[in-house]
Amino acid sequence: MKAIIPVAGIGTRLRPHTLSQPKVLLNVAGKPIIGHIMDKLIASGIEEAIVIVGYLGEMIESYLTEHYDIRFTFVTQEERLGLAHAIRMCRPHVEKDEPVFIILGDTIFEVELREVLQSEVSTLGVREVEDPRRFGIAITEGNSIVKLVEKPNEPVGNLAIVGLYYIRESDAMFDCIDTLVSRDIRTKGEYQLTDALQMMLENGIPFSTFPVNDWYDCGKPETLLETNEILLQNSESVPARPGCIIHEPVFIAPSAAIENAIIGPNTSIGEDAVIVDAIVKNSIIGTGSRVRHVMLDHSIVGHQADLSGEPYHANIGDFSEIKLR
């Protein structure tokens, strides 16, 4: 069985950070988003992954091959025509009727995957949401899915598909995606995986659901910071730094230099960052960035940025240099 990880999106809601790096390489709670995903997959026994890349894909390929010792196949999606279109490109790399586990590359979750991957039928991760219009929706009877609807304009239910798909009948899935493309069946202008799965249901292939209660959104600056806060709750304590005050929970990379500073709570400091004469809380500071003479709260500072002055709130992309007097 292989994992399929689509990460070709450009992350417009996280600009300016995603102008210079893919969204899935943004740090949260001490590692890139995709690092959290890979740790879960490998712990569940996954030994091979197909990664669908696009924008700045070489950076994703470099990170994954450097940090993880499993077999990777990288597929480039030149046109972003929807999730089903991206998955379709993986067919040459999947054996006949080989089960696949599809996970969206910006989905950080807490689920016992070993149990999911032993399911006797295809199964989708779901959770209740307040706004069903943003998601594919599963309509169920008991634990069985009877209908799937992609981003409904009118309410049909609130059980959302949250980006985790275990598909036992991969050939049937690819055939249904081929049908979508050949008939040019689109929803919201794109070829949707939900529509292909609904076609599988209509062809008599059963689907069940599994609950995903802990699912963390990393799509916007405010939700990235919320996810950072939640994940830090399970982090280990960091060593004391002379002349500094540390309010747990925090992540401070061992190579970061912290002088005369108050750090935390809910703060991640990246490798080789320098924090001097500063108060930083509820924030994420990127690799190699310098933060001096400031007080930051609910802020994101990208990699290799230089921030000094007296701001209180900042959202600063990679390689920026800001001075506020």
C-alpha cells in the first residue's frame, strides 16, 4: 500500500510566507507541516509515498528525501485542475488494485492510522463542522456512507470529509476519475475527488467513515498559530537559557540564540534564530531570523527575516527586514 500526498497548492492565504516556500514547509510546533504528517504515516507502517508537487516542488522533494528514509515518487502537477486531477496522475505508480491512503498535505491530525489501514472497506475520515459549504460532505446511515456531496450550496449535513481517504479499490477510483475527465464533469470549476467517490458508491462499492476529532487547520495565519498552540501542549520541556524567562509550552531549536528575552507561552523558535532583548509569545519565528528590541504577540516571522523596533503584532515573510522606531 502507498500513501498519496497532494502538495501542489500555492497557499495564497498564507502570503507573504508562501511567496518563497511551499505552505507545507511552514514551521508549526518545531517542524514543517508535512513533517508532522510524515511522522504519522511512518508510525502507521507506510513505507512508500507518492507526492504530488507543483509550486516550489523541488523544496518539498529536498526536505522529504533529506529527512525521511522511505521510498518517494514525485509527480508534478503542472495545471491545478482539482484534487481528482492530481490523484489521477498517480495511476502509473500504483499497482493493480493496490490500496492507497490519500492525505492532503496541509492536514495535521491525531488518528490511530493502523486501525484505519486495516479496514475491510474503503473508509473516509470525517468530523462535524459548522460550515459544510467549505467541504465534501458525507451522508451516512450508521457507519456506512450513502451519499457524498462536494461543497453543497444548500445544507445536506455537517459531516465533513477532512482530507483522509483509505481507498481499497484504487482501480475503480482511477476509472471513475477518468470518467469525470472524459465527460468534463466539474464542481466549482474543478475535477473533485468527492465526485469520483460518489460515482464509486453508485457503482456499488461500499464506504464507511472513521472519526477525526483532532484535526488542525494550517491554511491561514490565525489558524496556523492556533495549531501551533495546540500541538505545543504535547511538547517536551526545553532547557533553561541563562538570563531568559521561558513560559511553557514552547519549542526552541537547540541552535537558536536567546539573550535577555522572555519566550512563551505557545511559541516556536526555529533553528539558528536570534532573539535579543525581546518578548515573544503566541508566535512562530522562522529559521535564521533575528528578532531584537521588540514585543511580539500572535505573530509569524518567516525564515531569514530581520525584525527590530517596537511592534506588537507582525506577519512578516521570508528574507524581510523591518525596522520600527
